[in-house]
Amino acid sequence: MYKKIYVLPLFLLLLVSCKKTDNVTTTNPKDSTETVATSSDPLPSWNDGTLKTAIIDYVSKVTKEGSADFIPVESRIATFDNDGTLWAEKPYVQELFAFYRVKKMVEANPALAQKQPFKAVVEKDKTFFEKGGDKALIELVAATHTGMTEDEFEASTKEFLAEAKYPGKNVPLKQIRYQPQLELLNYLRANGFKTFIVTGGTIELVRAISADFYGIPKEQVVGTSFKYKFDDATNSIKREPALDLLDDKEGKPVGIQLHIGQRPVFACGNEGGAGDLAMLRYSQGSKYPSFQMLVNHNDSIREYSYQEKDNLSLNTAAKYKYHVISVKDDWKKVFPDK
Amino acid sequence: MYKKIYVLPLFLLLLVSCKKTDNVTTTNPKDSTETVATSSDPLPSWNDGTLKTAIIDYVSKVTKEGSADFIPVESRIATFDNDGTLWAEKPYVQELFAFYRVKKMVEANPALAQKQPFKAVVEKDKTFFEKGGDKALIELVAATHTGMTEDEFEASTKEFLAEAKYPGKNVPLKQIRYQPQLELLNYLRANGFKTFIVTGGTIELVRAISADFYGIPKEQVVGTSFKYKFDDATNSIKREPALDLLDDKEGKPVGIQLHIGQRPVFACGNEGGAGDLAMLRYSQGSKYPSFQMLVNHNDSIREYSYQEKDNLSLNTAAKYKYHVISVKDDWKKVFPDK
């Protein structure tokens, strides 16, 4: 198979600070100290209100046998974006990982520090990437994420995850997950839903944490993928420095169709980069009753506050009647204690 | 994302008669009339012998907690080829489907019968495809398998499956499944394995039958895929007449890595077109104890007898010590009664 693939600029934005947002406020975490309810409430970290009620009503009606709204188990597909939907995205963990890889690679081969794009990362030279644009960024992704076997890549991600602390908060990465979403994933699974992550991040990085962080097995992660090549002589797969699928925006329905093969009836994304709108729209086209949600990052005290300049995601949510999660108002507790 | 994809000749061979085999003998089905054991034997349609014992020994040892051979549930990944491994491949069902599509399309638009490649199919003109080579074949695939939404394609496959009878045997397609393999799939699942189909056939066609025929959900089918495009205006996905992944030979480990994200510990393919060797090799590279099997189609009485001219699959099985299923000797019963 011969493919000529031009790598897209969108993915590369992962490696620079978010340009499409404003009003970014970073604060230290102030997790709620309220006691988690031990009652039968399946979503104790969600404040009581119209959204929580809507979620529970939806799940109840589509799982009730004999109901006109009943969805057979095999079609109870729930998809969640990751960055900004299941965990924080200020900055992207993918970006931290790329910088970690640069550090490790320069340690192993100090001469790299004099070579671009490593030099720019080592010297924190943002202008290099601003001036070099896509070309410079793809060099960085290619140099840090590809050219190794899958086994080597997995070992590298495990090391990174064991060491990494989230900037500004100084907590392990597990503590930037959103507690209400962890409860929602469990609640959906308890009701026969199969939960998937559909992320703009690279598929292997998210697979490295999906089971431990979210209870989602590797094969239920859909993500941005590089082109693979199997080498019989070494019996291994290598990734080549060319994108196969950019699983963002219009790429998300494509990734869903390829990996899952049917429309999700439940889908959740976030505003911030307008990356999830196509997924929510695709979900709404299901022949079954469906439910779409969008996280609105409006909590500068407990999480972050950032909005798209054109408010595209929130405007689209209003247009198509997607549910909007107000982090400030709908979440009693944002982050888990550990 | 811009991809320039040249469609491969290999996939297109699906649409012509198998060129790599000889000694093809087709017979009417003569299913065993032996009563299926109601004992605790998990594989009643397998004859007792070294292979059946090896399967049961393997599953027992890797599922025994505390054993050095123990495999955690999340890594109990089993992959099966479809054509010639889970059901018969003389001819490919994919080929029947392409011809069915031509028939339907010509009924809807009779003028097509005068237009190639439809004309060649209607007139059973094999020389057209022999002379036209890849170009003629891709025209046929493009005309019959793409250019419609996923929902339209699924409706078409359902119609086809409801009507189709298998040539030479005159039975519904369900009756060309291999009974011993159905038992093996169940046995593996009962022991915590997640079962996947990894097929050279097109992913949607196999997904249309995977749950009903094999108890395997859509999202656990890896197959040959066309390039998708999401259209926001119609909220639908269309397939374009360009291959995305040819899930055959070296494409199988690639499809496995992309869709599953780890090596299968149990893999089963068949000789006939040497399409499964890379998958078996990839499986054998697992860090866990692994098990590879290859179906040898040597039963001209109950199924078919066909071998590769160069015996590549059987030679490779001998080299790497893959288990070989002799249809003639290892299977007590080949096809299910219904």
C-alpha cells in the first residue's frame, strides 16, 4: 500500500500553547472537602440539578426493556473525548510527553541538544516553532513519537507516567482526571454501556493509561495514529513519521466508524478548541435516542477558565440542544483525592 | 488530511477465483450426524487428539492464577481470520456480495448493464477482469462497495445476507461457518479471552454478521477499510473509492496494532492464500505464552481440499511450530446443522 500523507497543522498545535482561547486562568487545585455520599446516588460528585437529572433519566429510559426508547446492549456505545473532557488540558499531557522524550533523548545523545528541533525545546525557544510553523513541529513529533517499535514506545510512556507531575498543580497525572466523569463512566458501564475514548491525542499514549486511569481497555481507545509498518525480520511494528488519522474535528466520526463501526448514543466533549463538535453531531444522528454533552471550562477557582474566541462550541451546543456541563455549577468536586 | 492512495492488487483478488491454489475440490456438504456431546467437553466437534489436548492445556495454564504462565485478562486477546478460518472461502462471500450489488444496481438502473465493469459481471465475462487487471477490478469494487453512506451499505448487506445461498452447497451463509471454531470461540470467551476477527474482507461486510454469526461485536472486527469522509451537512459518513488499510498479510499486524493495541496471545488463520502468516508471527512475538493455529483445508469430502502451490503457509507453520488443524482429522463435524 502506498500512501502519501501530508501531516496536518492541527495536530501540531498540541505542542504549542493554545492559540484559540483566551481568559486562561490557572489556579491551584482546591478539591471539595465534602464527603462523598455513600447513598445510592450513582453520581455523588455531580450537583443535583437539571443536568444530573437529565443524565439519569436518559440512562433509565434507554435501558428499560419494553420501552419505546430501549437501546439494545450492543448499541449502548458511549464516547468521551479525553483532553478537557476526562482530564485537564492546560497544558496537554501530550505536550509534556514530547518534552520528556526530548529530555531523555538528549541525555542519551547530548549532541542532539545542538540540533533542531531538540535545541529549541532545550533552550525553550518558542520563536523557533512560531517561525518554523508546521515543518518545525512535525520534526519534533517525528523525532519524539516515531521511529521506534511499539514495545519501546510503551516502555517510554510508562516511565514518563511514573515520574510526571502536572505543571502548576504539582500532582501526579491521575489527579488531573475529573472525578464526576469517573463516576459517569462507571454509571454508564453499570448500565450496559461500552465506554470508549475518542481523543485527538496519539492513540498509544492514551492506551498506556486508559485501563488504569479510566477502566477503559486499550482496544476501546480511538485516537490520532501514525502510519505503521510491520517488519517480519524483527517481528515488530514501527511507526513512520506520517499521520494515518488525525482524530480531531471531522476526523472523530471517521475514527469512530473505523474503530467502533456504529454511532455512539452517548457522547461527551468539551469547548476550548472546537474539536468535539463533529463527534457530537455524529452521535445525534443515531437512530436511537441519544445524549450529547459539552464541558464548559468556566471554573477559574477549582479548574481553569477558557473559552473559544468565537464561542463556536457553545453556540453549536445551543443550536443542536447539546447538554452543557458547567464545571462551576454542575460539579460538586472536580478532581479526585488520589 | 490529504492521502494519495493507490489501491492494491491483492485485495482485488477477492473478486476473482483463487489463483494461488490448486487441487480445488468442491463437494456437497456431508455434515456429521454424530450427536453433540452433552458432557463437559468444551470442544465436542473436535476429535480427541494432540491438537485438542494442546488447546485445552494452553487455556488451562494461562488462566491459572499464580502460575508462571498466567496471562492477565486484559491481555487475553484472541484473533481469528474469517475466510477459510471461521467460514468457507470457496468462493469468498465478499465476491458473492459484489455480484449481488451489481445485480441490484443494474435492476435499479438497467443502462448500467451496458457499462463496464457491470457488463462483464452481467455477461459473466471473466476475460474482462483478466485483461483489465487491477484497473477493472477497482472499478467494480468502487462501484459496488463505496459511494454510499454507511447506513445505506448496512441495509444492503442485511438484504443480501437474508437472501444469499452458498454456491454448490445451497445452504444459507450461516451453515458455512465451521462448528468446531464456534465452540472454540465460546470456550476462549468462557475463559476470559476477548475474541476478534481480523479479516482481509471489508470491515463493514463482516461487521454486518459478526455478532449474529460468531458472537463478536462490531468493534471487535478488524478488516480491510476504505477511506471515510464525514459530511456535516448530511451528518453521514461516506466511503471513497480508495483503500485505507488492506488488512491482509503484513497488513494484519498493522490492523491489529491500530484497532487492538497489543499482540494477540492466541491467533488462528488458514492456509490457502498465505494471508495469515504475518498475524501468526506477530502473535508469537507476545511477551506472554502464545498459541498459533493454521487450518489446513485437506478434506475434499466434507469441505474443500486446496493447497498453496509453494506450500508457504504449511512450511512456515513447521518452521515456527504453529499448530496445524487438519480439517479431515481434527474436526469431528465441520458445519453446524443450522
